[in-house]
Amino acid sequence: MRTFSQADLIEQIKKTSSKWIKTLDARHRGFFWQRGYGAFSVSPSQLEAVLEYVDEQQEHHRTRTFQEEYRELLRRDGVDFDERYVWD
């Protein structure tokens, strides 16, 4: 089985998905991913809850932005961050 570093995996996901998104519509030709990324592990016992959460993400974002949600995740998990470097 081939192994990837987390950074290499994210790079491939960004590269492939960016190319795909740009083929969908002319409006997306300027699409690009931000430089950084966040990655969180999931306990197998919590997998179903996480999948349900992702399925309902559109509903979550009606009441708070992605940025608000991401800050909440970082704070909840005790991740120190500097607001100047989280968004680019």
C-alpha cells in the first residue's frame, strides 16, 4: 500500500479538485485554494456523528459562517491560532 504525508495528500486533493472546479463553468476559472489547510482526526466511535454533521453542513452555515465554525473547532480542541494567519 502506498503511503502519503498529510501535506502531499492535501496538495493532491487541492490540485485535482481545483482543475475539476474550473471545468464546471467559466465563472470558476479563477478558482484557487488558500495556501493553508486544517486537518482533524476522527475517532472511529465518532465517525457516524461526523458524517451526519458533514451531511448537514449547509444547514449549519445558515446560522454561522464557515470562519465562525472553524474558529469554534480550533478553540474547542485547544488549538492555538493567530487570526492573521488563519485566512488568506
